[in-house]
Amino acid sequence: MDWKDKLSGLKEVLPEGENVPEEGLVTPVVKKQPEPLRVELDKRNGKPATIVSNFFGSDEELKELGKTLKVKCGAGGSARDGEILVQGDFRVKIGEMLLAMGYKVKKINFK
């Protein structure tokens, strides 16, 4: 008797789980940003940095978005004065993440 047979036997013993309806799933919310966010590469002290600018919102929203982008990229950076700076060249990755979040993106210096 191999492990597949043992798992099949357990399946019959276990109680059935609840079915979650699809309408209970969360759909992405489209952000209300009047202008697209600018995503560009800049050199800061000779090192590449991805800059997201033209953010219109509160400082808390800016810091939350900055934290999300930095965690997803696995990099450091800062978020202040309507601008998010992520250390490293993450233009493409950040652009895709922002589009998935519902923001419009203006790509500057993309290859």
C-alpha cells in the first residue's frame, strides 16, 4: 500500500468542508487617481533607484503603498513628499504591481 492509497482512505473518513461561494471573494478595487503614477529609474549616489511619483493621497496611504512595494520587491527605500523611492531597478515589477492594484502608470525610461 503506497501513500496515495492511504490518502484516499483518509478522504472517506474526513467530514466534508464548507463550499465557499465565488461571490464572497474580494475583487480588486480601482483606485481613484486623477493622473497616472510616474515610474522611472534614477541614480541616487551612483546606485539605481526606482521612483514612483505623482501620488495624490494622504501620507498614510503613501506610506502603506510604499511599504507594500518595498516588501514585494525585497528592497529598502522611503516614502515621503508624494514620492516612493525603492532601492534598485524594479521598474517593470513595480509597474505591473501598480497596474494590478488599479493605478494608471506612466512608464519613464523603460526598455
